[in-house]
Amino acid sequence: MYKKNITLDEFTNELMNNVQEILKQKYDIEAEPHRQMSLKTNVELETVCFKFPDSPAAPSVYPEDLYLKQYQNGDSIETIAEQTADIVYGAYKMSPPIPEMTTDQAREHITLSLVNTAKNGKLLSEVPSFKVAGGELSAIPRWEISDNASFIVTNKICSNLMLTPDEVLQMGQHNIDSGEYEVKTMKEVLSGQMGIPVDDMPDVGPDMVVLSVPSHVRGAKALLSDKALQEVHERVGGDFVILPSSTHEVICIPAEGMDANALRAMVNEVNTTVLDEQDFLSSNIMIFKGNKLELVGESLNPITKVDDISIDDDMGFSM
């Protein structure tokens, strides 16, 4: 039954109890719920994780999201709990094996991802990082289990692996340099989404190129690949502006003739009206002039800061 004026804390407790009971009755399995705070990209959220006796995996849900998006829009706790129990059980059954935490495995599986520096101060205090584009973005290490499963490599994990933060970042950069990326025109991207042949697609404005990775998960990390940036540079025919559309992909357009303020306004509109907070990358635009990724000021002239890094083999980390 829908209860008016129930608080988030009350909702969370009822949700935990209901999901636990549904898992026992529907799937004949015991799961112990635990509340904890988790640092996610751009936000710190309370999570409820469900621990199963025969598995190290602990599927998590975010009660505040369910409270705001479903409960306050009229869904009953019973309905939400039923859906959540099904999701938790599915995640439990499909969870990949926990990786062996060794140096060799770290060398194979650690990559990097990009986050907004200003929005992730607490997270960045707990993980190795280096700054990108005048400090607007920060690169952090992430252990990839699969395309859709990964975890952030914290300073504590580095210590357990007996690796320094620099060593972990270098492993991540090596895998970025040797990994796959994806450069497609906006026409090609829309063609795939709409199921229409590229030749039948209408023009979509200026020569837009979408840069990501094949999985399209945290694909903005392709900005850390010199090979990817050079390919975009060739595709667009010179210097290009980067529109940080999300943590999963960025849009690149030729710099010539573009208005920096108009582009920045477009990015801000998308960020405030369309983008989920956890996918936010930046409200500022960047430019690549053949050898360096830089933040753009009022015009298309780059803002130079001492903590800019060149995307080259020197690995100029700013810790």
C-alpha cells in the first residue's frame, strides 16, 4: 500500500526488509542487506548491498533513486521491492567471478577513466590520479572485469597489491595506449541507432565525430589515447574542439569557424536537461591542436595552466 509522507530513511528500511523477504520466498535464497555510503562518479550515494552466503558478489541498489523516481511518482513499496528483488537476484546469478588480485592480473585489467575534477574531490583524495586539460578532468584507475563490470582502484587497493600509485597509473595508461577505441561520424552513429543506411541519412550539421570505446562504457577515456586523438585530427582535417557530452563519449568538431561561447552553451543545456548526474563529464569545452589537450577560454584560444599534461610517452603525471 502506498504510504504518504514516508521519509527516505523509512522507505529504505522497508525496501530492505521487503526485498529480503521476496528473495527468500520467491527464490528460496537468503540475502543479508547492508546500508553504506558509496562514492560514485560525481556523487556520494547511500547504497543497499545484498550479501549472499555462497558468493563474494554483493549486488547494490540506490534507494534514493527508487524513492525519487518511483515511490514519489506513485509506485508502491511492494511493487518497487518486487522489481528490485528480481534485479538483485539476476545480478547475483550473472555476477562475474571476483578477480585474482595479483600484480600480473592488475597489469592486464587496470585501465583509466575520466572524471570531473571539481565534482569528485572526495573520490580523488582516495585514489591515484593525474590531471588532464588544465585540471578540468582527472584520470583515475579502474579494474575492468568485463565491459559492464568494474571497480575503482583505490590507494588501499594499490597498497594491497604492493604497487605505488604511479605504477598503477602507468599500467592504466599502457592499456589505454594498446586498447581499442572507436571513431565514428555522427551520421554513422545515428545510422546504427536508427537502423537507416548511412547514405540515406540527412546531414547533421558540421563534421561531427564521436569518440568512444567499443563498449561505449566510460568511453571518454579515449581522450587519453594519443592514437585516438591523432586519428580524429586526421578525420576532421586539423585542430578540433571536444564537446564533453558524457563520461561515455565525446563529440569532436573542426575548430575553424566555431564560436566557443555558443558551443559551451550547447554543452551546458545538454548537461542540465538531458544528462544523468553520474554521467556528467564537464561543462567546459576543450581543444586538440595536434599534440596537446587543452581547456578553451572565451575564444578558441586554449587556457594554459601549469598542470596541463601532454598526451605523449613522457606520462607527465600530476599527482
